[in-house]
Amino acid sequence: MIRIVLADDEDLIRGALAALLELEDDIEVVGQASNGRAAVDLVRAHRPDLAVLDLEMPGWDGLDAARRLHTESEIPVVIVTRHARPGVLKRALAGGVRGFVPKTTPASRLAEILRDVHAGKRYVDPEIAASALSATSCPLTERELELLRYAQDGGTVNTIAERAHLASGTVRNYLSSAMTKLGVDTRHEAARKAWEEGWI
Amino acid sequence: MIRIVLADDEDLIRGALAALLELEDDIEVVGQASNGRAAVDLVRAHRPDLAVLDLEMPGWDGLDAARRLHTESEIPVVIVTRHARPGVLKRALAGGVRGFVPKTTPASRLAEILRDVHAGKRYVDPEIAASALSATSCPLTERELELLRYAQDGGTVNTIAERAHLASGTVRNYLSSAMTKLGVDTRHEAARKAWEEGWI
DNA sequence: GGCCGGTCGTGACATCTGTCATGGCCCGCT
DNA sequence: AGCGGGCCATGACAGATGTCACGACCGGCC
């Protein structure tokens, strides 16, 4: 029997995934959480064989929780995600994640994947693996990434400068540098591109 | 027995929802689709009692399919969505949708809701209903909305003008008008705000 | 008919933005 | 010590952007 802790912030989806997994004779969902922190607590309490974590969650996301679990226990973690971005896959593997499955995976395959991971194997969606391998590694600097994060929600340079505690000229320089590296013409396109690659 | 056609573009989620619904003795999923058009075809073929459609799907989305189904048959439609935006709820109700449930709804409630809708009732998530009622109705003009849609992916004014077959000055005027109405300073903030309200 | 509102465009203006050159500071590497 | 690279800032410039005023056309409404 494979005992699982399941985390997803959307109750409906989490419940549905639990129902899907409970159909399997050898799988048991022993705990459900709606954020990464609660998931870590549940793992400590229940000592399951596997943790299945949604990537996008408020507060601690799936990756935060996975890293925490990797350092404090040997529980294998499978990340489930809607947006399969290459950079995120790399960070997940670096964080000790054992399985990476996008939500486009057929439902019938999930149980097999969990069994494989439980048996010590690793699973990475082949599509994302390919794009992660062919993807160029992030050419951006830490500050550039930070400012791109701020640039994501469409504010002005002054807004960004204020939030980052920097001079507006400095902000423009960093963003300009990022735009050049990414080959785009506006900071918004740069932010979008960096997000799609999974860098921010 | 309530016979259901289920549509969601994410295989894993669709399969999980099917598993959840199949747990109920009085519910049967007779067909699954990954886009709105396929869902309509399935409804024509199977004549189910209910259609459960995810809102966000490529090609025909859940709302497109719901409108189509409303005009050609009397099948009640329940929309499931991740982003519960007030404007979308209004459009959904106008399109004859009988149920509107966000993915934050507890999984245990879904079956009840479907039974209620099948019995002729309507269901709208109370949270979204409240924000839809308190929301100001869209003050934007058709062209303003169109240009905001183009503005969503961060291109320059010239890009937008080209796509809309308009002079760039005209584009700036419309977007300026929209920004004033929405009380923001950049077209990107305006596009974001309009999206959050469900207007685009 | 007059009036209003939406649509499309032009011109002008102030400001914002992206680019470039330049400099200083600190850290790590050779 | 010299060099490179990231970090922070300034100044200057061209072009993009947002605002405003204005005009034209069309359709609906009173």
C-alpha cells in the first residue's frame, strides 16, 4: 500500500485527484493540504511513502515544500503542474523532486507514475524534458530577475524603482540589459518571456 | 441516473473529475472532451442530462460551447472555472448557463450541485455572485475592449495598431480613454484590470 | 432637423522609456 | 596587483507613450 499526502490549493481539483487515486487498490491518500506549509506538516505527522504536490499554491508553493521535505526527510516528492516551464523543471530536479507531471498527462497514467516513483524510479514528462534540455540556461543576473518580477504586473518604472528601493535610472539599465539578453523591445515582453522559461 | 458530458482540456483534471463523479451512484459520465467544440459534438451524440464544462479551453471555450448548447438544445450547462471573474459570470448567465462553480469549491459539494441543477435549480458560487453584484458594469466601449485584448501580451502601440488595422494615434486615444475610465496609468495595467473584471 | 455617442483620424505637447557612455564600489580570480 | 563581473548611480539622447484639442463621419434618438 502506497500512502500519499496530496496538496493542491483548489479544493475541487484536490478532491478529484484524491478520488482518482483512491480508485487504485494499492494507493491510499492519508492527508490533504491546500498549501506547501500544511503539506510539510502533514508529511511530518503521517510519514507517508510519497508526497504529491501541486506547483502553484499560495504562500509556500510546491517547490518550496519539496525542498523542505528533501532536506528533512527522504520522502519522494512528485510535482504536478499546469504550466510546464523548463526552468521550473530544472529547479525542481535540483530540489530533489522525483517526479514532474504536467496536468496534460492522461489521468490513467498518474497511478503508474506514482508506483514507479515509489519503486525508486524517477519520472519527468518527456515533452518538458526535451524543452528543458534544448533551453538555454538563464543568462540573467539576480537583480535583473528581481526587477523582471516587479515588472510583471505592468507598473511604471518609478513604481518598480520604489518597490525595489533603487533609482529609476538603475531600474531602466537593468531592464534594458535584460531586454537585450532576451531579444525583446519592452520590459513587459521581457517579463513574459522570462516567466515562460520558468526563470521568475 | 444523471448522465453527464464532461469537458476540460487538462487530461489529468478531467480524468480526476470523472473519477470523483463516478463515485456517486446516481451519476454517470457518458462522454469526455478536451475542448468546447468536441463537447458540443458529444452532447449531440449522447443527449446527456447535463454538461459540465471547464471555462478555460483552447479554441471554443466553455462559454462558447454553453451558448451553442443553449440555442440548439435544452441541456443544462454547469461551468467550472479557475478564475472566477465577475464579468464572466454575467456573460455565462446571459448565455443560459445553469451552474457556475469555481475550482475552490469543496469536491464534496460538486455532486450536490449537479443534482440541484439537474432538478431544475440554478447554482452560482456565493462569493462570485457577491462580487458580480457589487461590480460596476463595464464602462468600456467595444473598440476599447478589442484594443485592450491586443494590449494584453505586451506589444508596442505600433504592433497593436497593425493588428487592429488602425492608425497608431487612434490606438493611443482609445487606450488613453480606457486608462482614464479604469483609473490607471499604463495600458498594461488597464489590460490587467479589464481581464480581472472579466471584461476581456 | 438637432443632439449625442461611438468610431477614426491628425497634430502638438509633456512625460516616460530604452539605450548608451561613464564612473564608483565591492568581490573573486589569476 | 590587475582584471573581470556584478551592483548602483548619473547624464544625455531618441523614440515611444499618454494626454489633449480638434475635426469628420455615421447611426440612433427626441
